[in-house]
Amino acid sequence: SPTWQLPVLYQVGLVYERLQQPDKATETYVRIVGREKELASGASPGLKTLVDMAKWRMDFIHWQTRAERTSYTNLQAIAVSPMSAGQ
């Protein structure tokens, strides 16, 4: 039943994030969002909120990954810039 499975899956996703495994965390959140249609119109507001939080976590991981790549690329560009070579 989604009533108990989705909260457990959400916690698993958070653990993967804490272990710095964003791909596995995202997979877990995708599983939660994929089961959104199983929720009846009478599903608790807490369960609907949990699905929304899973969507938010997925967006955050995506943003964080892009930001880290951008920062790394910028640092590489600074490290090999002509100005730093002459100093």
C-alpha cells in the first residue's frame, strides 16, 4: 500500500542523498512520483505532500549536480588561464 511504502521510500531517498549517491536517490524519488496515480482522491494531505517533496528533492539534486559541474568547470578554466600561467 502506498500509505506505508511511499514514506519508507522517501526516507531511503534521503539516506542515499546523505551517502552522496544522487543517482540512487533520484531513482528512489522517481519511484515515488511514478506511484502518484495510485493515490486515490481521498489520499491524506500528508501523502500528497510527500509526493510533492519527492519532486522537489529530484529538482534539487538536478540543480545541485549542475551547479557542481559548473563550479568545477569554472575552477578548471581559472587554473589554466593565461594570467595564472604568468604568475
